[in-house]
Amino acid sequence: MFSERQLRTFERYALCVPAKFSWSDERGLVQQGCGSTRDISAQGVFIQARTAPLSGSVVTLEVALPSGLAEFPAVTIKAQGQVVRVEHPNDGKELRGFAVRNESILLQAEEPVVETNDCEVQVLGPTP
């Protein structure tokens, strides 16, 4: 049996930066949320936020990478993907988390369009 890490095609990196997202709920109404990334890869991203779309939802994401990160200019990642997993808090925490598998990605080199929140930028390297 393979572990979850062995099944991954792309390396994940622990990275906490601002993110905003939107999706259509089961009634077809557009919902929006914001939070921060927990980790990111070329294949997807894990986002922590107070609200989360349902598993299977198609989401549109904007993730702000600030200037100076790995000596690159500020970049906004615009992506669309599908929610493949939702984690609900079970320890009294307010934040939920959800994993998105990217279907399309656009890198936009400019000042980020996502406003900063209480999340400090942290690049910790590959996640175990």
C-alpha cells in the first residue's frame, strides 16, 4: 500500500500567504471566502478559512505571493480547480481547511490583488 505522499506527483511546500476564493453553492448562488494557504504545489493548494465549499465544488482561487519571496517579483496565482477534501474543525477551532486540485493556473506578475490578512508569509520547504 502506498502512502499519500508516495501517490503525489508534485512536491508540496508549506507556505502561508493570503488567498481568496469563490464557488457556486448547491442553489447556484456565488459564495466568496478568504483565508490563507497551508501548503501549495503545482497540482493544488490547501486553504484554511472560516468558510469552505463542499467537496466536489469547482472553485476559483487567487493566491498572493509577495515580492521578495524566492527573489521573484510579486505574483498572483489565479487558478480554477475542484475541492477534493474538506477538513472540519473538531477541536473548537473556527478555521476549516480544504484541498483543491488545480485544473487551470495563471501566473500574473504584478502587485497582488488579494489583500493581506493576519497570516505572515512563511516558506518552510517541502512538507513531510
